[in-house]
Amino acid sequence: MDQPPLPISNEPAATIHQVSAAAQVRADRLKSDAEAAARESAIWQDLLSYQHKSWWFHIRSLFEREAEFFRRLRETQSPVIGHLESIYREAKNHTEELIHQLPRDIERMAQAHNLPLDLTRSRHPKYLFREGFLTLEIDEAKRLAKLRDYEEKLDELPPDAEAIAQCLILHDRRLFDRPFDGIKFLQKIRRIYLDTIKKEKRSDGDPVPLRHIARRLSKNDKAFRRDEFLIDLSRLAVDGPAEIGGLRFEFQQTKDTEQGFLLFGRAGRGMVNLLIFKKGTQ
């Protein structure tokens, strides 16, 4: 005769639930501890790096940005506190002197790194590079160097001259040292143009906003930025090709600084906002 099934107690399930919950609490605590340790390590590594480079503005900024971390450290009465306070005082003294030397230091920095500073149009606190496409502005009150170009804000950092140089070199190379294939770039623009007029039931030759084309290019290639589009558009305007499939591209000008692009260099004769294609000269 078959035996009836044994009753199942809820107690083991409850115990497993409790053990699982306790394990999750430990996991969360360990994760939080690991994140805090990683953050602390990053602070110490940054401080050591800035000291090695003598980036006094960065050192002062680190102490002031991480004031809560250093306050908690002081409460532990760590023997390192006296040394840290000495470093902070030194950073404050150096930065109070260096802030007045920035005009000289920025000019020397640009010369040392062969950066294209426009001396004729640059006046402290604003410095122009690459014919004004890149603008560096020093905010003395906040002890910040702010870098932007025609299209976007690029970076903000404490104004140590060598740190500014590294930032400028990074963006200058990103913008101007990229390979450029005018034929492929024009083909991309033409494809987006045709897709746009098709969706909007318009005719070939109708104007399409350049910012719409820039957004589509960025959507297709997440790494492609608006300022890079502007530089490539400027290259295309100067170096060509001017035609594709027997059609010549043209830009229409605007006074609307929000909708238009100010092209760079020899292409920059005004603000442009629309792209059209017309029958070529051949």
C-alpha cells in the first residue's frame, strides 16, 4: 500500500530565506566597502600624481573638492594629517602666486608645445587657438581653465599650465589630425540628404538643415561629434569635391547663431545653416 506524502515543513525555507538575506547584506556591505576603498585609493593616487607634476592648482582643488574625506581622516587622528595640512598650505601659497603669472605661463606653454595661439587677438583671461576655433578662458575667482570651441564646451580643469597644454593637445589632435576623405564624407551627406527629403516628401534640390545632417551622422556613429562634423564640413568646402553625381552642393547663409554653423578657416565666410544640391557645372 502506497505511503501518503510526508508533510513539508516551512522552517527550512524560512531558514534559507534568512541565510540568503544575510548573504545579500554582506555582499552589499562588501561592495560598498570596495567602492569606498577604490575611491580613497584614487584620491591618494591623484594627490601623488599632482605632487610629482607640481600641479599646484590641481592639488588645491583636490583638497577642497574632497574636503569631507579629509575631514573624516582628520577625525581618525592619522599621523599623515600634519603632512597633508602642510601640502595644502603650500598649494594655497603657490596658487596665489601662480594665478598672476598665468598670462606669461600660457604664452610659454603654447610656444613650448607648438600650439597655435593667436597672440594678436588673445588677451587675458581669454586666449584663442586655431584662428579662434578653440577658446581658452581663465576664471580666476574659481581657479578654473575653461576650454570650448565653436560648437561645445570641451573641458574645465584647474589652470596648471602643463595640464592645460595636455588638454589642448588632446582636442587639437582629435579635431585636426584625423584623416579626411572628402569623397566619402560627401557621399554620407548626400545619403542623409536623400533620406531626409524622401521621408518629408520633398524634392531633390530643396534645402535641408545642416544640423539635421549632423545629428543623423552622430546617431549613425556615436563617436562622431558636432565639432568634428564642422571641421569636416569646412574641409569639404575648401578642398572638395564640390560635386557628386553631377550635382554641386551649396550652403545657404543665416544670421541665426543657434541654427547655423560658423565654418572654420578659409571656409568661414559667415554662418551657414542649409544644404542644397544643384546641377553641376559640367
